[in-house]
Amino acid sequence: MARNSFAFTKDVYFEHGDKEYTASVYFSGYDDPGRCSGPPESCYPPEGEFNYEVTEIFLYGEEGIVKGCDGEPLTISKTDPLYTALEELAEEAAQKEIENGLDVADYDEEG
């Protein structure tokens, strides 16, 4: 069986203080189920890799992502001192998604 590569963006949700946030996270990697039948020299164990990168963080309100006067989502600027703390929480939320069995088959591949 062949190595299956995947790449997709998924929103994860988390809290900081009394506010809720959503972060767009880019997940990528590969999954190879291995081979456990046939000649021994053709067999190998399953392997895979799962990477993620926080791309944007938004304030989340009762109506969903909070939007500015222009109708565009309000993002937390990467230069804002709060961003670093929020990025860590977003990364923890992304890691939880993986640990809880994030099924890459549920998402369209981008690459």
C-alpha cells in the first residue's frame, strides 16, 4: 500500500480567560499503513507523521467569529503580545485534535 499524504486547514476552538477563540490550523503529513504480508523482505511497519501550524487566531463570540466594521473577521495580530499565549493554547488544541483521532479522510486534500 502506498504512502498517503495529506494537507488541510481546520479550525480549533479554545478559551483564554473569559473569552473564546478560534484558530485556523494547517495540518499536514503522511500515513503509511505498512505491509505485513508477502515476502519478509517486502514487509515494513506502519509509520506516519502529523505536523501543524497555527495560521490565524480570531476572537469567537456568541454569533461565531467576531467581525469588524468592514465585515471581515477580526484577527489577533501576530505582533500583539497576547498572540504568543494564544498560539500556545491553539497548538495545545491542535495536539488534542490529533490525540483524539483526527480523521484526515474527513478533509479535502490540498497537497
